[in-house]
Amino acid sequence: MHLPQTLELLDSLLAAHYDGVIYFDTFPQRENPVEECAANIRRVEEMVAGLRRVDRARLEQLLGRQEGMR
């Protein structure tokens, strides 16, 4: 998984008020596909919940000053 890139994508989707479909590019070989899909949905919901707790004004300020470590 590419966590920073996934968070950045989800953050952009939230900022754009995107309310469409998100597809998971996974291929369960040994896993139950329904359980894997449910786990993917839970993970994305958890990431979105975390992003919703971010202070957007502070984030924009830091990004504008290119202070990514903060």
C-alpha cells in the first residue's frame, strides 16, 4: 500500500467534495473477496475519518510554506 499517496488522494477528493465511487485495485487469491472488499472499505473510512480531524487551515499554511515535516 502507498499510504502517503493514498492519503493525499483522499484528501484531494474530500477537498473537491467528491461523492462518487472508489475502486480497489486488488486481486484476492486466497482471501474471501467479500471480506477483503469489506476490509478495504473499512480502511478507507478510517483514513477519511483521520483526514477529517486535520486542521485544514494549518495544513494549507504549512503546505504553502513547504514545511512538509510539520
